[in-house]
Amino acid sequence: MEKSSAVQAEGPGTNVLVIRLSAMGDVAMTVPVLQTFRATYPNIKLTVLTRKFFEPMFSDIENLDVYPADVTNRHKGIIGLHRLSKELRKLGIDAVADLHNVLRSNVLKRIFSLHGIKVVQIDKGRPEKKALTRAQNKAFKPLKSTHQRYADVFAALGYPIRLEDHVFPKKQTLTKNITALTQNSTKKWLGIAPFAQYESKTYPLELMIKVIEELDKTDRFEIFLFGGGKREIDILNNISSKYNSVINVAGKLPFTDELKLIGNLDSMLSMDSGNAHLAAMYGVPTITLWGVTHPFTGFLPFGQPMEHAILPNLAKYDQIPTSIYGNKVPKGYEKVMYTIKPETVVEAVNNL
């Protein structure tokens, strides 16, 4: 405690605004960082500016408030951002950790700076990411993790933290909705999130069905399928109807309950996507399947070893990673994930 207090005195203020508006996976990656901050500086108030939908992610962190950003209405445009900055200043914000560094947060930075409020923005490492993703003369080496980039922002504000000191929260109590869905199954609880933002990093559905089929045969697992949106829900309902041990979660639980269920899983199988980071922030062993992206970009889920990342044939597809987010697919790279065999995925799950 004495060490924490000594470090705490270096900080610029007592109410730190944290900006991270989207996307879900990036917001989830802030959670273990903020948990570590809270354990190191228990008396510093945190206010997180993000989407209202993401508020349940932070429910375990004491002395933290979420301030919803209504960027489609009240806080839209320059006038809306001026309104937002005024609302935030009324809260007594005296330091800002911008973990997003986009146009909106840059406008807020300018306004806060004019009022004498210190703002530190994340260094996204664009030059080294460009070197890692270029097709020729690729600098193929692991970059600093996004979690550490977040931590570096707090260090620059005067609040250094050690992510190695992070402690995961205790498992949350299941609600009646979750109990009704899971039927208190005594099998191993396995989450599977088969979708991602881009097709280039989504495991082919026919191969994922083979994985589910093999795991269902073992009768070892209660398999919970995660997704969102009508199309995904329809697909997952169709899959779950064919197997004894498969339950579709999508569309059946509020987000708060879905997070509680994820936090109680024994393991998660996911793409390089938001669900992987949701599971990892609870300390759930998480296997990730990668397409044209790669863990070296800094987006390996928190606390997960490299061995939990299953990669395609990099000898055949040596331009991987082709982009940071999977939005750039060179010709001939459309089917890289077919080189990940269902047997490999099943073996990895069974080993966990």
C-alpha cells in the first residue's frame, strides 16, 4: 500500500477520464488494464467514456463510472462534442487517457487542453504495424500488445502500472435466466463464437460445424454458441437444433447476463474477434483461430499464451498478416483458414 501511495502522488489529478468508444473487442481489452489501475491506485476516480451498451463490462471495477457517449444524437458533430466536453468537465475531470485516438477524441483533446486538462493519447504504433503487414520486406516480429499500449498512456499521465500484477475477478453468480438456459449442466462449459467482422478471419462454417459435431460426440461439453444479429442468430439456432449438447445463446440473454455466462465458461473458442477478448478479461482459457491477421499485431487476448492461437499455413501464405483488422485480402488469400483442420481445433479444445 505504501508503494501504491508513493506512485499515486505523481499523478496529475484525482478523476481520470478514459476514452475508448468502440469496437467491442478494443473496449474489452481496456478492462484488465483498468482493473490493474484500480488495484494500484484505489483512490483515483475513473470515468470511462464509451457506448452505453458496453457499460456492463466495467461493473466489477470499483470507483469507476461509465459516461455514455451518444455520438449519433446528443454528442454528434462539433457542437455535440463541445456539449460532451462541458458535461465531462462538470464531473471534475482533471486528466484524460485517450485510448482511442480518433477524430472525435482529437476534438475533445483540443477542448480539454484549452481548459488546462492534461491529455495523453495512445501511440498506435502505425509505422511498425505498416512494416508488419506490408507484402514485401515484411518486418515479421511481435509488436507491443494493445494492453501495454493502454498501460503506457497511464504511465505518461503519471500513473505507471504493471500488467503482470493483474488479478482476475472472482466468478459472478449466475442469474435465473442463465440457470434456465444452462440447466446447471455439470459438463465442461465451452463457448464457441464462430463469427468475426470480416470473412477473412472467420473460420469456414462447414469446418466449424465439423468441430462442433466432434465435440458433441464426446459428451464432455455443454457447448454455448455466441453471436449477434438476425443472420447469425438464425444460423446458430439451426446448428444448435441438430446436436444434444449445443445451446444457442445469441438473442436469448441480455448482454449483462451473457457476460456472466462467459465469465463462468471453462474455455472459449473464438475468432480474432470481440468474444475472445470478453472471455480473456475473465481469465477464461481462450483458443483463437486466425486468418489473414496474426497475434504479432498486438491483439492476442489478455493473459493467453501464444500456444492458444491456431494459425493457418504461414509457409504457403507468407504475406500474413495482410492487415491489422482483416480488411485487406490479397488475391489468392481468400481461403487461408481452410488450412486449419477441424481435427487440430478439436485436439486443442480437448487439451484445454
